[in-house]
Amino acid sequence: MRLFFAFILLLMATSGGTFAQSYNGTVQGNFIVYSIQSLTITGMSGPISFDSPNDYFNGVIAERYANLSVKSSVNWQLSFAAQSTYFTPLSNGGSTDMPSTVVGIRQSGQVTFKTLTTQSQSLTSGSRGSETTKHDFNIDVSFNPGFKYNGGLYSISVMYTLTRQ
């Protein structure tokens, strides 16, 4: 009988090792990365004033009028256009026929101004950003209404459009 119990214990000790198994498994993770674009515009200047006859003869250039910051994971183009053909007078007696074309816009550091119209036109373009590549720049604005319009406070909306290249 002792031999029988010894045999069963021996059988249990060896069979326990044969039943132990090892399992391996993997987990696969998926994620989606979307293209993203962001445009932030910060005004850096208030209303532009015409204070002397030379301002009316030559116009006024507002350097660094606004700062534009583009964040994009794709190549991009930035365009601009006036929202209306004419300025809106905000004071009594202002002219209702001052066209958007009395304004020019350029990226700071550039030589030529682009005339503001209701037709969209490119301001600048660039490649996607990175931690070291930033797309922050200023714009200069040229105002030159001449002597054709009544004095007053005027407003016009300019739309900036960031598109994927």
C-alpha cells in the first residue's frame, strides 16, 4: 500500500509539471492622426490716422499691423480677401464709396503690397510645422485713400483663409 501511495505521489509530482503551459499573446493598437490646421490673428495696432497733408498725398504704412500664426501638419497656403467692395463709414458724414482697393497688404519684410479686393489672393505659403519650425509672421498694411473721401472713421473686414496645399 505504501508503494501504491508513493507511486501516486510520484505520478502527481511529475504530471503537474507536464500540465503547466506557457502562453504568449500580442495586442495591436491602432490610432488615427488627422491633418490639422490652425490660424491665429492678433491685432497689434489700433485705428490708423491721417494727421498731415503728407499722409493724404503719400498714404500711411502701418508696419507690423497684425501677427499671424499658422499651425499645420500639412503644406499650406494663406490667402486674403476683402469681405466687401467698399469700406463702411462708422461716423456721420463718412463716404460710402471708399473702395477696398485703397488698402495694400504684405508680409512684413516684403517689398510689394498686394491691393485688397474681394478676389482672394495668396499672401504666403509654407510647409508643415515642427517643434523647431514656426510659422509666425507679421503683416504690414498700406492705407492710401487720397483726398477723395470725407473724413471719418471707416471699417472693412478682411478674411484670411488657410488651405491645404
